[in-house]
Amino acid sequence: MIIFGSRYYFWTTNRGTFPCPKCQAIEPYRHRKGRRFIHVFYIPLIPISALTEHIKCGGCRTRFKTSVLTQSTMA
Ligand SMILES: [Zn+2]
């Protein structure tokens, strides 16, 4: 039985819609941030990595860099 280890924990910081490059359509997104934590019984205790963030498409569930929100829709 594994009672401790490390894993990424993500949380949603923002929501909206964006032109998904993969769906080729306007889709809802979640702006998510996360860090890798040491966990004990799956309770995150100690952060062991830098903050990372991504944009997750609600349509295809692909993760994109946050710069996808500022790219031109004309691309
Ligand atoms: Zn998509």
C-alpha cells in the first residue's frame, strides 16, 4: 500500500471560451495551474516543483500553453 509519494495537483484559476486550434472551433477552456507535491495519503503537503500552468480545452481535452489565449484567431 502506497501512503506517500509525489504527483501533480492542478486547480482551475479561470474559465472562458477560446478558439481551439485542434477543434477548429470556439470551445470552453479551463486555465489550470499546478505543482508537484509530496503527498501522504493523497493529501498534498510539500510543493517540490515550480508552478506550471496550461489551458485545457473542454471539447478535445487537449492541453495548450497559455499563449494559445493570446494568439490571433486569424492564424
Ligand atoms: Zn479543442
